[in-house]
Amino acid sequence: MQVVLLATRECPHLFLLKRCLNEMGVKYTSKLSDENPEYFEKFEVRCSPTIIVDGKVVYRGMPTPLKLRSLMRARAIAQI
């Protein structure tokens, strides 16, 4: 499962989202809008953060920890 976080440099939720994913043991990469504009165009990002899993937008905005666990669990199960 490849998880990518797309966010602006000023995004107040990015730190918390990264912390939640780290606590869940989910590996991810993060891309900032000013350094990677091609990702933001490709995925039509209008909200920060945006969560991409295996090349698909799975969530726009900051999910609750429960919703984040549910999203990651569903994606992990789908790959089995």
C-alpha cells in the first residue's frame, strides 16, 4: 500500500495526520504544494491535506483518527 499525503506548507493538520499514521505503523510520503505542483494538478487537490492511496484520492481534509484507521484498514485488506 502506497500512501501519499498532499498538503500546503501552512496546513495545520499535516503534523497531526503524520503522527496518527506513524502511531498506526503506516508508511507514507508527503508532498508539499510548492515543491510538487504536478501532484496537486493531477489529483485536482483543492483541500489540504489530501490522502492518496495507491494512486487514488481516498480522503480530502483531515479525517478523525477513527475514520483514518478505517480507511487504512480497508485499503490494507483490499490488497490481501
